[in-house]
Amino acid sequence: MLCSGWAFASDLDPSARSELHRSFTLTHEGRARHYEVQLPSETAAGPMPVILAIHGATGSLETYRKVANLEPLAHREGVLVVYPQGNRRGNVLLWNAGACCLPDLNPPDDVGFILRVLDDVAQHFTIDPRRVYAVGMSNGAMMTYRLATEAPERFAAVATVAGPMALRHFKPRAPISIMHIQSVDDPILPFGGRRFLPVPLPSGLKTIQRWVQYAHCPSEPVTETVRHAPPGEPRSWQATRKHWTPCDDGTEIVLWKLEGAGHVWPGGYQPPHLRTLAGEEYDVIDASREIWQFFKRHHRSAASSPGVFES
């Protein structure tokens, strides 16, 4: 079940989708790399806010576009959504997010590639550089944390879904506002972390606590929202929102701790072949809606500064 009032991109008029969806190729490290853009409307002018949407381990950008369900939001809010494409390994697209998930001796420079994508987007469209955001799921969440650590000056805020940090070294360049969404029942990337191979990972809470300590946020959060399952869903499903603020440079940290969800994008689409392994669709919250409400509170005060909070 999905939250009411939100349509899949696949339910939109096919001719409108083709006109609003563009594909681009650029050369990075001597290789052709690909990204796609979803315009909010045919008459979109600008300056437009940008959401950089970073896929997880997936077979195609088309699948991730359906999972994240950001395109109705783009139409309604006037947002340009950018989908960079990772590195293909067999049938799967992956990112070099640090300790995960490309074990090459010379792993690709995916931070450099994504920053090149942002520069290229600015050549084609009129964007608002104060309102550039990044969100990623799973391996894409790990990649988003790497961007937040190595290039925080390029983003007003970031959000992650169903994935912790996978950094070999936690050395952020500046504080940044973060929303972290993860389930305690995630069977793929456990909220409690993983100590052993193939990839040891910190817990979701440890991921957040590192940023809380780094940005000198209050040690204890405010628990603001507990949402329970809608009618017809298991009563054990719930979502708790924890909020740390104020933090350095006007940033804030938000954690949505979910119960009953698997390795899913809440309020989004779960491919049928993953439902047994990763969990069914889950709609106690709509991640896209929550993420955009969070992003709207943040902008960069100048092109070279980190994001600041607007109450």
C-alpha cells in the first residue's frame, strides 16, 4: 500500500514523461558516465532547487526512479531531480562509497563524478545553488554520506534511506544537516550494524551519533513524532522521529527510526522480486514527503558555505 494522493511516475502520461525526462553523458576518468534528469514541467524556468537522487544496488535507474517516487514531488514543488548512474558490475549498478561496495584495486572516483554531474546540470538548466540536496538509498545512502563528508559545501542538506555510513575514515570537512531513515527490522543492512565480513558497518544510531558529536549538537534528542500503522496494517508498525538541534553552523540531525519496515523506501515502491528477501511496501511514513519537508528548511547562505536552518 502507498500513501494516498501520490502517483507513481509510471502512472503519469507517457508523452509527458518523455518530454520531461532527459539523459546525459559526460567523460570522467576517461570513461563515459551517464546521468538522467527529471524536469518538474515543460515550462520550468528557474532557479530550481535540485535533488540529487542516488540509487542503491539496482539493475537500472528506471527501477530506482519508481522506488523513490520523487517525480510527483518534482511536478508539485518545482524541483529538478538528478539521477547519476553508478558503476555496473554484472547486472548491478554500484557506488564506491568507501568500504562498500567496489573492491577494485583502483576504485572509481564517484565523488568526483557526482560533483561533475552537478556542474554539468548547471550548464544545461537554471538551478538555485543555495538549494542543492542529496538523498540516497542503501548503497546510495552510503554514497550520500561520503558526499556529506567530502563535499558538504555543495549541499544544503542530505538524507539517507535504509543505509549507514561505510567510510574508512570519518573526517568531515564541515557540519551538514542530515535526515537518516532506517528500520530496526532491515534484514539487508541491519540498524544495529554489522561487525563481520563481507562489509563491517556501523549501526544507524552510531552513524547519527558521530555527526551529532562532530557538529556539537545536544547530546539528547527531542522525540517529536510517533506514527502508528494505518488501518489494515500490523499494529506493531510505527515510526519515531528524533531531532537534534541546534548544531554547529545552523545544522540539524533528524532520525526516523522505523519498526516493521524492511529494506525499503517507506511510502515508495518495492519490486516484487525483493519483497520476500527485503520486506514488503511500508507506508507508516512517506519518505519522499518527509525528506522534502526537511530539505525545504535548509539552504546555503552562500555558494561556498554549508547549509543553514530556516525555522
